[in-house]
Amino acid sequence: MDSFEFHQMLNDVLSADRAPTIRELDDIRSRVAAVGFDPLAVARVGRRATGLQWQGRILTGSEHLNVEMAHYLRHVVAAEEWPPQTTVADYVSSLRSTIMNPTGPVLIDVVPGWPRLTFFGQSGSFQGVGGGDWILVAFDVNYRYWTTGYQPVLAPEAHRQRVTGGNSRWLYKVGN
């Protein structure tokens, strides 16, 4: 299945009120896991990582870094959601593992005109002192990249209710 066919299938699954087949769900997980954060995008360090010492300097909130690095600094280093020895590669690997987990819940919601897939997996050994029991990875269907990866305080169903106001549906959830 080429990229066009994949996105056509994905949009069909997302726009229809049906669960994907096992094969479609496997394709979705594989493709999304392979994508990662946009390698060309930059993001502000933001207040969460302001003041961190990084590569020989103190970061300011207005500095821009590669989006993957910005998320790593916010969630792994500043918020300590992952254990202290976690590298950038470990962080990204944990996000990929979350997406690829065949029993991990997958949520679809539409933020006005922007469909988003949210993958959940238990944090297990990836849980740091500031982390939660779950890892969440969000993928913007139109943008075609991950938009965040962190450990939410809320479990998947509570997250769905609070963040989307229930305006979402499970694309996959154990027991569906």
C-alpha cells in the first residue's frame, strides 16, 4: 500500500462510523510509528523547559529547537515523566512502542477540521517520578506527524472525557 492509498484508507476509516479491520489497524500503527515528529519543524522551548541547562547554555522560553528535542526537554528532562537516564532515542522508542502495542487503545477525535489519532500504552518501566501510568502519543492526520508524546495524569477514558468532552470515539479499545 503506497502513501496515497494509506491516507485514503485512513480517511475512510476515520470518516466512517466503523472500526478498522485488524489489518487496517496494523497498517495504521506501523505507518504512524514510522513517522515520528516532523524533522523540519521547530518549537519554542516554552516555560516548562525555561532555565534548563542544555548543551552548555541556559535555555530561555523563547528559544526554538527541533520539535523532537523540545518535547524531550519538556517531558523527560523538565517534568521528569521518564526516568532520569532516558535519552532522546529512548524517549522516541518508547513513543513508537506505545503506538505499536497491539492492545493499546487508539482514540480518534476531530479538533475543528483536524482529525487526530491518540495512542495510549502503559508507561511501565518508562515511568519517571513525574510521570503517569500511561504514555500518550498524538498524531495529526492532516499534518501527518506526531504532535506530542507525554505521560498524562488521566487514564485513557478520563482523558477522552476531559480533553475531547466526549467528542471522540475509540478506533480501538480492548473489549471493543
